[in-house]
Amino acid sequence: MYHKIKFFKFKKLIPIALIFLVANQVHAEGFSSHSPTSFQIKETITGKITDQDGSAIEGAKITIGETGETAITDASGNFTISANIGQTLSVSYDGYTTQIVKISGTSVSVSLKSKKDATSIEEVTLVGYGSQKKSDLTGAISQLKAENFKEGMNVSVDNLMQGKVAGVRIVQTSGEPGAGVNVSIRGIGSIRSGSTPLFVVDGVPLNNDPVSAASPNVGLGNTTAKNPLNFLNTSDIESITVLKDASAAAIYGARGSNGVVLVTTKRGKKGDPIFTYDTYLGFSSVIKKLDLMTADEYRAAGIDKSYDHGGNTDWQDEIYRNAVSSNHSVSFSKATETGNYFASLSHMDQDGIVLNSSFKRTTARLNAEESFLDNKRLKIKLNLTASDIDETGIPNGGNAGSDGQLIIHALMANPTRSVYDANGNYTNFNMNAHYNPLYLLSVYQDKTNTFRVLGNTEATFRILPGLNYKFNLGVDRSLSERNTTMFPNITDRSPKGIYSQANLDAYNILLEHYLTYDFSLKRNNFSLLGGFSYQKFKATATYLGVRNFVDQGAGITPEINPGYSGDVFIPQPGTAQENELQSYFGRVNYNFDKKYFFTASLRADGSTRFGDNNKYGYFPSAAVGWTISNENFLKGNPIINELKLRGSWGQTGNQEVPNKITKASYLLSQSSGYYLYDNLNLINGVTVIRTAFPDLKWETVEQSNIGLDFSLWKNRLYGSLEYYNKATKNAILYIPAPVLSPTTYMYKNSDGRIVNKGFEFSLGSEIIRNENFTWNLDVNGATVNNKIKDLTVTEIYSGEVSGPGLSGVTANIYKNGYQAGSFYMLNYLGVDANGKYIYEDVDGDGTIGQKDKKIFEGPIPKFTFGINSYMKYKKFDFAFSFIGQTGGYLVNNTALDLNINNLASDRNVLKKYYDSGANFNNQPQLSSLYLEKSDFIRLNNVRLGYTFDMNQLKFLKSINLYVSAQNLLTITSYSGYDPLVDTSKQVGGNQSLGIDYTTYPSAKTFILGATVKF
């Protein structure tokens, strides 16, 4: 049972509110008592501050020059301050020229003008539970806006970040439409608990657990989990903010150890209402083909003559196709004096490059904000999105061994075989564990439907100027049904047919209260935050199965009517999971005269996932900053426009562990039974299958960061430099239990550490800027040095390798002094005169065995980078982006399955193994022969567009037509489909890293698109 956390009561906020009220009163009295007699307050001055477009400016600072008294404008740009007629009023706001106005009456209106050459440091950036001017930031935060996103076929949020943010690595688990990706920020920080950051969409933290139903294994393995972020229409996204260091992420406490990604969707903007129609048509093909032996080469290789079946088939051409995809999205946005509105509707239809695979998504969104009461005292926001996703999959389970995957069957298929026999039927290979891949596709169906709704409402009430109470209520609900059918067939995989229906019902609910208070005391500026958060997660999964049913086409399919024929059974037990998180958090931001900055935060998280003795964890952080460019000795410097030094330290947590693992678990079984009565009936006995450990607590990540932000030569060169040191402590491991424990293994915190150190840079340049032509170029890069220290066990293995005769073989090792997930295998030296493989005899005993394995460099690249360029010449726009990495390795498990021994068993082989002179009788072994560098550089995206201004048509504003290409060119020595891949092959819950096993390949895509604005 889980530990119930009591619901938060609003009355707990009353003492906090009273403290703020008293502070505000003391502040006001302080000014009154210390002002000179000649400047005693005589008038109440009201006013409004706008920009040159007439839009209200929130947060502008008003200062009375003679007294130093200050005020801050509200959301409507309004302010109230006390002053004498004839005194001077100074108005300042970052990015705008400071204006000084003489007070001639009780009402003042000021229009600020934007500074020329305003820098990116002056932008407003989202942070946890609020926003800050970029010039005020002390943490390592990167923000992408809609104009930074690449045009193309982007199914999910993570695709938009690829190559755009230093230190953020996006790796696909599969090229299948809608498939999951691995996102890591500043290296790998956990062995068991994952490295995925926390995603927060419009203020709602999401659960990283799958939201689509997982199919039980019907004989072909379990396919990879779908991407839980693929429900969002990427055209709806306004900005993505990445919180990288602990100072920025600690406000999210127990879920911030892997970084935090804040996703904000679009809102209506001031000006005329805008109706936008986006559409594109995409054409995709496999990114490359593997260099297998052709039919003629196969015949000439000296194979057994019985292996020549007389055909000539390129099996890759048979399963891959030129896929067509389309997308249509319409949106409407509008802003009024009191609110704003954004609504959208979209439909994506994406065919996969492998036959029978597809992804269809329909989404609808409504964002609305309205103000009420006097002077917009109350604001209500609503964010609502709904998506309906239909997917069809292929039999390509990562855990199916060497014989349960469509793609490996196609790659191993003898090229002298034909797809069809003389009667037009699929050719029967008549082999165990090796089938005609087209036949396998014909008898397999996998359909998933997922309906998801994410919504939240936020109310902001201004209690006093600068003091606001905020309430946030969010709900995330998913319903998913998956129908997987293997019809009766001639293979040895469920030959009598099997059907499975899996259902998942998952939701999380969020409730938050918090207070913010912004105020100034002359040159001292404060921003305070304090609040409470409660989040509950629940998921239930049920399963239904039928086997031994009628042949395909002979009746009603089990998907339509499971009771039509066959035997009903339960494929696997259902599950019900529930956990809760209760949190208290606070933050202080202070700056003096916009020069010296200090930030401190503390979050206390209580989770039902952890032991009774460690329900709560505490996650502090602190950071300082110095804007050197605001010092007198640099003001007016013609070279340095902005220069800021930052430093931070903090702790965050990782709670991504299974529910209930701190509790003991028991099993009733006959194997441990006993005879209680004389009738000799066996009574089930009790077996302990999990040892209780009430002391289990969070993994803790402690991180320090030093950063430098700069802008030079009137913003012609700008960027940031970062150095970080990030260490994971209290790692949660499944390790041998102490003596006399009822189980052999148990979950326990280890003293081991996983250390990530590195340097990051982001550089941008406005190379050319004139009336007709602009050219911006951005470059980012990051290094990471990952190492395991002080692990309390000798080593931990993971990364199960698939292949004939390789059951139980693993490729990854976690060991002190080495990179996480380093590779552990035999060292391949070449072939001898007889074509026999030569391996290094490490222990010198004359034989090759387990003791001859060596530890090789790991999968984590030492350097990753991105290059992004944007050019505009009159009405033409041209953009391109490159991504790349160096210093990492991959185990090419696909190549291991295509080893030289296949020529001795009626299967195909990679041509390079035959060309090496290896003997056909060499048995496959995991060795450095299959270890390859994952270095690459890729032209990730290129786009050319032209905008037609439709001034002659009042109802049409503009039309932008563009052509785009994705994954156009990859330069790499890696022999597999794609070096940017990671197949999940975990063992015992421990992460696998850097394994490529018959992954659904990436696609090369060409797109024709248009954006029309009305």
C-alpha cells in the first residue's frame, strides 16, 4: 500500500500573506519617515507605460528622482506613486531607452522606445514558476523560440531541440513514426533510474512513464515504447526553455536531476487577429542501405550449392518503401485589451518507410486568458489540448532475440530466394527461426489508439502591487488500447494464432498554490516566491487474449470480436500503480542596481515511492551573478555591450524508480507449500520475493556551474560559456542483500557516484545586417567527461546482446574508474592464414574465455555540436543546420547477427566480412570486431522559402512557400543505418547504452510546404 499524503489546505498560505503585507507596510512607512521635509508627499500620481506600438509594459520601473521612491507597472502598464508636481519621474525597462519626464499633473503617460541593437541578454526567459529578464538570470538556462525551430516533419517536442542547445543530446530509439527518443542533458547520471529530463507543458509537469498501451509478447518481442510527447502539435509551441544547472532546476526538486524542459504553447498577440494555415507534403525513404551481398556475389562466394535458390532479391527494397506524409494545421490568434486567445486544429498522416507502419494524429488546442475586476486584478488562464493518435506497427521487438524481428529477417534473407513461389504464394523458407519477411508482415497486425487530454487553469490574483497569489490546477489523462494479432501461420512463432488486447488508463492531477512578491527599495530589487504543490499519478493496465483461432480471412478477426473463435486467456496479469508527490518550495531573487545578483531556492519533496524513514527530500540551491558591463569602467565601451559572470551550486533529485520497491512483497505458491491436514491436500506456502527497505531515498545530483554571458560589437557576436561539475550520489541499485535477508537481491542506495564534467559554449553572430540582406549564424558545442567512482559492488552488467548462441551475453559494464556503460568484450585482432578469428589472450593461458574480456571506451560522445544558420535576402529565406558528435562508440549488434557464419547456414552476410577473408565456420562472439565509432556530422535540415506579400488583397496577409530536406547528408564511418541510435537492451532494470540492434532505420525526407496568414 502507498503512503497517503494529506491534501493541502489554503489556510496555510495566510501566515505567508500576512508577512508580505507587513513587509509592504514597513516599506511604505520607511519612505515616509526618512524623506526630507521639503519633499513631503502631496499628490498621488497615476500613469501608464507603453511601448512604441502602444502595448502595455509590465514590470517597468518608475523612480522619483528627488526622493528615490519607486513603483512597478502592473500587467496593464499602470502604476501609482506619490510625488510633488514639478518633480522628475524616471521610467526604465530593460531593452528600452530610459525616459525622464517632468511631472506636470496627477496623470502621466510615457511611451518607451526600444534601444537600438538590443541584445539577446535583455530578453524575458521562463524559469520554474515564473519568468525573468535574461539579464537577471544566474542559472544555466537556454531558450528556443518558434523562429528557432527547424521546418520539417517534427513529430514531437524533442525533435525541435536537436542541435539547438549545448549539452542536450537527442538520440532516437527507433526511426519508426512516433517512436521514443532518449533525451539527456549534461551526460548520463543514473544506472537504473533513467536520464530523461522533466518536461513541463504550460506549467504542468508530465510523467515520463509510457502513455500508450504496451503489447504483451506474441512471439516476436515487445516493441519499443512510444514517445509520450508525441501528442503535442509542434506548430502550437511558442518556446522551449531548458534548465540545465541545479540552480535553475532545483525548484523542481526530486524530478530535476536530469534537467527540466519548459514547453510553452502559443498565445494571442497584440495587433490584428491572425488566421494561419500550415501545410506540407513529405516524401521519405530509408537513410541508407546496408552493404549486403547481392545474389551474384552470394553465388560466387563458394557457398553450399543447396543454398542457391535461383532467385535475385534485394530484401531491403522489398520491406522499405517511399513513404508519403502530410500535415494540415489551422490556427487563430487574437489579443484584446483584457485578454488573448489562441485556437488550433491539426491533422498529421505519416507513413513509415517500412511497409505497414504509420502514424496518424489529430490535435485540438485552446489557450485563453482574460482579466477581471478593477485594473485587471484577477487573471484567468486556460490551456487545453486533446489528441487522438492511431498507429500501426511492425514485428520488430528489441527483446525478441535473433529470430523475432522483421528487419533482421530481411537483412539475413538469402538474396537468391524469391518473394513468391511458382504459385504466387509467399515463399516458404522452411527454416526454424528464419522466415520470409514479407510473409511475416502479412500475418501480423499491430494497431494502437491513444486519446490524451492535457489541460490546466491558472488564476492570478493581485493582492497588492507586486504581491500576487497564483493557483494552478492541471489534469493529464490518457486512454490507450492496443490490438496485436499473429494470425495462424507456418512459422514456429505462435503457429496456431494469438491475439492480445492491452488497455491503459493513466492520469495525473496537479494542484499548486504559490505567492510571488516583487518590490524595490531604491536600488535593491527583490522577487520572492513561496508555494505548495501536490501531484497524484495513477495508471491501470488490463489484458485480454485469444489463441488457437480461425485462419486469416476465414471469419471475424479477434480484434473485432474476440469471442468469435479460439480460446480466451489472460496474456499477463493486469497492473495498478499509484503514487503521490507533495512539495513545498521557495525562492529569493535579489539584485542590487542591476549589477550584483543573488538567487537561492529550496524545495522539500515528499513521495510515496520512498521508504517510511525517508519520505521527504530537501533540495537547496544558490547562485550569484555580476553584470560587469554595468560597472562605470565599462559603460559606453564600444566593444563590450553586455558582460555577465555567473556561478551556482545546488542539489536536485531523481525519483524515477518503480512504485512499492521499499515494501516487502510475497508470493503464494505450491512450491513453498506444506501439508496441514491428514487429507494430504497441499496448502500454498508464502515466499518473500522482495525485501523491505524503509531507508531507501532519492538519488541526489549535486552540481556546480560557472558561466559567462556576453554581447560584443553591438550584438554582432554574442553567446555564453559554461563549465559544470555534476555528480550523482546515493545511486539506487538492485544489489546483493545483506546476510540473513529473505531475498538474494534488494533495492538499496549505494555510496557510488556518477560524475559528469564538461564545458559548453553557445556562440551567435549577426554576420550581415542591412536593408535587403541579413545572415545569422549560431554554433553550440559541449564536452562531457563521464566516470563512475566509489561503487560498492565490483561491477554491474547490462546491454543484452542478441544473436545465435549469444544468450545471456552482455555488452555494457558499470565499474569504478570507467565511463557509465563502457563496453566489455573480447579484443578482436584479425584473421589468421586459415581465416580464423584471432582474439587477444589477456591472461596468457593459451585459450580464449571469459577472463580475456577487456573494457573498451564507452558510448557517451565526448563532444557534441550544432551549427545553425539563417539568411534572408529580400523575400527569400534560406536556413540550414548541422549536428554532430565525436568520441563515442556503438556496439553494432545488427552486424553481429550478419556475421560470416551466416554463409554456412543459408543466410546473408555483410559484404565486408566476406571480403576480410574470414572462414565461414567462425562462430559469432561479442568482440571489438563489432565495436564501431559513432562519430558523425549530418546536414540535419535545409530550407529555402519565398514570401509573397499580398498587399493588394485585404483579407490575405502573406504566403510563404518553402522546400525542405531532413537528414540529407551524413558523413560517418559507422556501417549501420544510423550512428545516432540507442536500442533499449537493459538487463535487470539497469540502463543499456550504445547498442544498435536492427533498429527501424531513420528516413531521409523531402518536404514541400506552405504557410498562409490571413
